Amino acid sequence: MNFFGHAAVASWRGSDPGVALGAMLPDFASMCGGRLAVASDPAVEIGVELHHETDGVFHRLAPVTALMRELGDRLERGGCARGPKRAVAHIGVELLLDGVLVAEPAYRDAYLGGLGHDASGVAWREPGDGDRFAILIARLRAHGVPDDLRHPEAIAQRLHRMLSHRPLLAPDARDMQVIRSALVEYQARVEVAADTVMRAVRAGL
């Protein structure tokens, strides 16, 4: 599950923005190349624990593994290279799911509340981690709710940015054509499955 999805799940536990921030923090750490230490904010710590619990449930769900397998098959049939195919089959499903979830007002509120929460109590393991996180969260705050995820073409652009610096996963121009087409074709499939997936996540927590 991606960071917006984690904010959505955090909203089920109440309206505490610290929990929403903590639920997104492990993803934010990966995005900025940081390593989290223990946070002094108890709500944030609860959110971090919720993140890991949610991922444990999400990635074991049969509907989720089926969606990822199906998207991977589409990419393979289109001729996408092995590395980007595997990455996009996983992350692409998560981002398409986020594109469904952003329409829910309660999830939008949880996301923005989490971003706005005071993050000064978050501790980082390495020098420079906190600075990179500060840059990231300022950018996310300025961007607001990621409504671009409603559009598969925008998701393809995000995936290109995420993977282009990783030699084994980086898609070339031909791969990107296949990825864009597959995401456009697959969007409706994820929209239909989204409610089932979220109900199963809720039941598993």
C-alpha cells in the first residue's frame, strides 16, 4: 500500500493527525532515502506500527496478489522488460488504488492532516536524513492531495521518476509505452476491486 492508502487506513482509527503522519512515515523515509528512529510523539509511533501492520495484511490479500499478477501479465504480453515489469506490477497497482481512494473526503482530510502535523518529534538515524525529509514534506504540503493519481498517464510519469535511477528497474522508452497503455487499460479493474480490497484490509487489522 502506498502512503495515501496508509493515511486512508489511519482515518479508520480516528482523526489524530499524528497517527496519519506516522502511518505514512515509512514510505516518506524511503522516498527521501532516510532511516527512521524512534519518534517522541506517541501518536506518530502508533501510526508507524499501523503502517507495518497494514502492509502485512495488504500484501497477503488474494485480491491484491491477483491484481499485481494480472498487471504483470499485461506488461509481459506488451514486451515490458523484466525489471520494470516487476516493479510496475507492484507499485502500479498501489498507485491506481490511491487514485480511487483520493475521491473519499475522509481520506483526503486524513492525508492533509497528517502532512500538517508537527514532525519535529520524528528522529532520524543518519545526518542529513531530517533535512531531506523536511524538503520532501514541504513539497508534499505544497502539492496537496495527489489528485493526479486519478489519471493513469500521471501514474506512469511518477513511476518513471521513481525507477529511472535504478539500473535494474529503469524502463526505457519502449517500456514506458507499454506501461502507460497497461495502466490505462487496467484502471477500471482496480476501481472495481478497490472496495473489496479495502474491506479486506479493514477486516484483517
